[in-house]
Amino acid sequence: MAGIFTQDQDEKAIALNLITVVEPHSLGRSMESVRVLLQMVYDKQREAVLRFGDARDVDWVEEMEASGLSLIILGL
């Protein structure tokens, strides 16, 4: 999951922008699911940094499960 582990917001923006560019050319809704999940995780990480000074406690798997999104990517 691109950009989740970096603390640099610019790197997160680059990862999200790249996925946004690829999304219209992807099959099905897998890239849309990745983009939505990344945005949710980035938002939670930003909140965690503001509150606690660290975003490492935000677990993207827990966020995915809580959101109800399913993420199945084949052929990468």
C-alpha cells in the first residue's frame, strides 16, 4: 500500500495522485477501492499526528475491515 508507511505528507500525496491517474485505466473497481482506502488511512494518520504526534498506530487492515471495502488485486 503505497505511501502508508511514510510520515511525509508530500509522499502520501504523490502516491495518491499516481493511483488517481491509473484509476480510469484499471479494470473493475480495484483501483477505486485502493484510492478510497488510502484516502481514509491518510486522513486517520493525519488526525493521529495532530493528536499524538505519530501515525504508526493507524492500522490499514483494521481500517479496511471497518470500512467494509474488499480489496482483491490480481495480476500485479
